[in-house]
Amino acid sequence: MEVKNSEVAFSEASKVIPGGVDSPVRAFKSVGGTPLFIEKGRGAYIYDIDGNSYVDFVQSWGPLIFGHCDKEIEEAVICAAKNGLSFGAPTLLETKLAGKIVELFDSIDKIRFVSSGTEAVMSAIRLARGYTNKDDIIKFEGCYHGHSDSLLVQAGSGAVTFGTPSSPGVPADFTQHTLLAKYNDLESVKRCFESSNNIACIIIEPIAGNMGLVPADEEFLVGLRELCDKNGALLIFDEVMSGFRASKSGAQGLTNVKPDLVTFGKVIGGGMPVGAFGGKEDIMDKLSPDGPVYQAGTLSGNPVAMSAGLASLEKILRDESFFEKLEERAKMLMEGFEETSRECSIPIQTNVRGSMFGFFFNEREVKNFDDALKSDTKLFAKFHQGMLKEGFYFACSQFETGFICEPINEIMIDACINAVKKTMSKI
Ligand code: KE4
């Protein structure tokens, strides 16, 4: 597999862009090799600038549930663009997209659009703090909610629940209000509530996709709901990834637990920059201009981005069994991984939720970040490189999630499983 042009492009990029990329995970640091520069996408495939083609299981980290260059989405974007790219004024498109999401999520009366998942989460947390008049927040090790300061937190020393900054440039007093708990471990959350009576919210990925794919246990989510109700804190579901990827009502479609606020991104923008956060009316009405909690954005609700998101959601809603079909293909793929791993006696754990799938090279079931960290990341790197050579593009980190998009069919999945057999027998 020739990647000369990507190698040259990467060294050129590195001269003018830090790390040669506009988002760190793209640099292939944890899997090695040169990040591939992509020339175009078509359906299930992406093509790099050396002319190699790959079945794309990343889909821009989730947004492209209809693959690349979907005709309807493309036409919607072109049509919107022909009316103008942005007005900084209300348009009917944002009301329409908001209405669709409100209809699908019974925990949401109102929603506001922003331009990224990070912005959605940052705004939702500010709203939760403003609504409860409390300052502390609880997040979980291994969950990623974008790169706003108070969320770039790592476990403090020992049993201390308060986090410390996980990145230089984040002042310690920006993270002193962030408590860390362990995913799927309700006792660790109770300890947070014992160490602070000033907790505004819990924020969680109800299906974690940033430590690899790790679903929350139902009783864990029930416990979080009870702890929030008992302590006057809001429960925030970060569905930036799982929204319109796990079901047509996101992770909420798969659990009986209802959050107070929800964040979105990725699929609701159809590949264009969109994030959103929504919740019950009495909370959302605290937002400026009617309420005191300030939040704003030049390109929030951008009509071209709204048109891409609308076209995506309209296509999803047209097919009652849309997610069942994608989940079947995800299961077919993971069953192939498991069967091949058994034949090669490589330990593997797999998870599927709707169109999302994950696999860990790990002896034991992964229930939290500590478990995930025990995965064989060296083996993952070899696997990733091997599969690229076979023409299959997986997330370039063990701690990410893979996606099935509508154009990925069973023939491609069969071919992928054959490539897995070839790759695993080599590594
Ligand atoms: P963005 O700001 O990247 O649009 O969204 C942040 C975010 C928030 N919440 C969840 C659950 C997320 O998964 C993300 C972003 N996901 C990563 C990949 N897992 C984006 C890829 C990247 O950082 O380049």
C-alpha cells in the first residue's frame, strides 16, 4: 500500500499546523504510521491522495450515518447554500430541525443549536450551574465531553474525588469544581455527593464511546437518576455520539432513565459543524435572552448546516427499521471478529449498540476506564495497520468507537471479516 503522497502531505502540514492535524486523534500517534490524507469519499468508501480506497468505519467520528456524498444530503446543502451561507438571524430551518429532535426525545421541550459538541456540553453545564445555583459537577473517568476547561480533568491522587487538570493551560482552580467518579460504579458517585453538597449536575455518556464502546448498566443509570433527584442535581446525557447512532432516540431510546439535559452533535449536522443541547422548558428558559444564563454563537443554527442535519434525520425517520438493520450489520461484524479471534486465540471483548460497535483486545469484559486501559494497545496498533493494508479504515485508537453507515452492506462486512482473519493470523 503506497502512502508516499500522504507522507509528503503530512510533513508539509506539520510545518504550518501543530502536529500536522486539526484534531489530535487524527495524527495516528497511538497506532503508528502516517495519517492518511483523504481526497474524497463516496458512499461507504474513502480514497486517500495515493489512490488507495478503504471501507470507512469512522465516518468522520460518527456524523456520516449515510456515508459520503449522499445525494439527498448533498442536494439539501447545495440548495441551502444557494440562498446564502449564513445570516446571523433566525431561519425556518433551525425551527424545523429543533421540532424534529423535540418530537423524538420526550426529555426535551426546547433545544438550542451551537457549532460543536464541545460547545453543546460547555453550554449545558453552564445552564445546569445557573439553574441549580451550584458549582460542582461530576464526570466519569474515560468519558470525553469535548475540550472545555472544566472537563479536561484526570483522577486526583488516591481516593480524592476532585480532579486535577489533564492538560497544561487549564488552571487548577478551573477544575476544582469537577469531581470524578468511576463508570458503572454507583458507590463512587455516592462518594462524590458525600464530599460536596454543591453539585449542579452529573454529566455522562449513557453509552460511553470514548474509552472504546462501554454501555452503562441500566441499574447504574437508574441509580444516577435517583442520586440527582435526592440531591437536587441535574442529570445530563451527553449524546453527541450516541444521539441518532444508538437509536432514533439515542441512548434514551434504550433505557427507561430520562435525563434533565441532553447534548448532541455529529449526526444532527450530517457532516457539517453542528452541536445542540436541550431539555425541559423550565430549565431551557433560563437561557438568554429570556433568562439570565448567557450563551451565544455567530454560526449557531447555520442554515447550510441545519439543512444537512435535517436531510439526515428525515432519511433516518423514513425507515422504521433503520437502526435494526445497521445493528444487525454491526453484530455480524463483531461476531466475525470474535470467531476469528477465537481461532487465533487472541482475547477480544466486543460491544454493539445500534450502529455503534467496539472491540477491545482484552481478556475480560470492559466495564470502566481502568478495565479499558488493560487492553493490548500494541496489538490494536498492529491490527489497525494491517486492516488499512487490506482496505479497511478503523478508528486510529483503541479508545474510540466504530460505526456502521447505511451504504456498508453485508458483502463489505464479509470481506472485512476475511481481512480480519488474514490480519489476525499475521499478528
Ligand atoms: P466536538 O467538539 O468534537 O464536536 O464534540 C466533542 C464530544 C462531546 N461528547 C462526546 C460524547 C464526543 O464523542 C465528542 C467528540 N468525539 C471525538 C471522537 N470520539 C471527536 C473526534 C476528535 O476529537 O477529533
